Amino acid sequence: MRACAATLSGFLLAAGGLALPSPSTAQTSIANPMTYAATVVTDIRIGTHRFHNAVVTLTFVGSANDITPAVDGQGQPIPSVYCSGGPWFYWLTKGSARVKVESQASVTTAHLADGQVFVALDACNGGIGFGSYVGQNGLEPAYPLAFTVGTAEVVAITSGLWSPAFMTGDAWSCIGYPPNGAGNLKGNGLCAAPDSYPLQSDAGEVFFYQLYNVTTPSGTIYSNHNGSLNRGTFAIRAGGSE
């Protein structure tokens, strides 16, 4: 593990110059599909109802052919602060996303509007999961749900998004990641509350909460890698079944 590195922060280090795909380019007609699915126990709000300690599964179906390096405003792969060469940062922006919430013997599902969530990979620092075009930076690499350390870090650095895999790691739903800053990014040691940054769905606005953190004596999050106390799973499967 690169203890000094900030997983997924490379997306944000160049966020001001990113050529972000327009939501209108999102596609639900997918060739050669892959399914990316993350599961975690956490709090989530859909519409006006907040679920506490629910089993939340976020699923994204997209084509591996559409995985591309994250690029800057000149169309060049974003360089890493910590790793030479590259590219290191990849995303899958085209596809369909769904949230399933299991709580107190009931199941609630919500299909997210296209163009909000992308599959994210930081192959330098070892981060993998889902990012979104919301939040205080307009681009959040670890919200609604991303993973660091554990086998998630190993897969992120080795096989990435292209091969079937099952992994576990520390689960982040962090608006403002990395909380402790990285490079020229300045963090305040916290993740912002998501309530001002809704994800739109057919069941109402959706908000993921980060409840369980490892904190310092001053109350800030311990580190960009090990600061989340929650754990979850992330799976990559061939085929398009949600």
C-alpha cells in the first residue's frame, strides 16, 4: 500500500481541466457488457425515506470497450503525482446504474438517471469503485461508493476493470475525497454531508452516507487510505445481468 498516496485523487488533481463526458452521451444500449456491483451496509436515503444500516447494492452495466483513460482538457491522459508513465486513471461513463436497498425484510430499488455515475479506477494508488458528477468539486471519485486497501487495492493495481474479479476493501462514500488532501488539493479532514448533492433516480433523489470513520484525536479522518471503518465488496462479472 502506498501510505502517502491518496487513492483516486488523480481524478480531482486535474478536475479543473477535465474533458468530462456530457450526460447526453450516456448509453443504455450496450455491446459486450460487463457488470460492476458493490455491496455495503450503510445508511442511504431514497426520496424522503432514510434507511439505517441497510444492505445497499449499487450496480452498473456497461461495455468494457468503453473504458477509457481519464483525460484533461487537451485530451491527454491525466498524469499521476505518485507514479510515472501511465495512464493510471480510467473510467467507464457509458452505461446504466441501479441501487437496491434491503432493509427490515423489504427491498427498494431505484434506477439512477444516465450520466451521473461512472466506474472509476486509480491503478497507481489502488482505488476502484464508482464516482459521480456531483459534489463540491463537480466530480467526486469516491462518491457514491469506492474502495481502497484490501484485495480491492490489489485488483485495482493489477487487473483493473477489464477482468472478472471479486474483492473486498474499505468502503468510501465521501463527498470531497481525499479528505486529507493530496498534491495541490487541500482537504479539511472530513467528508461533506451529501444532502446538497442528490443523485436523481426514478424513485426520487438518492443520497449515500459515510457513517463509520477512523478518526484522529482532533476528530478528523485518519487517512485517505485507511480512514473509513466500513467494509464492503466489489465484483466484476462478464455479462449484463443486474
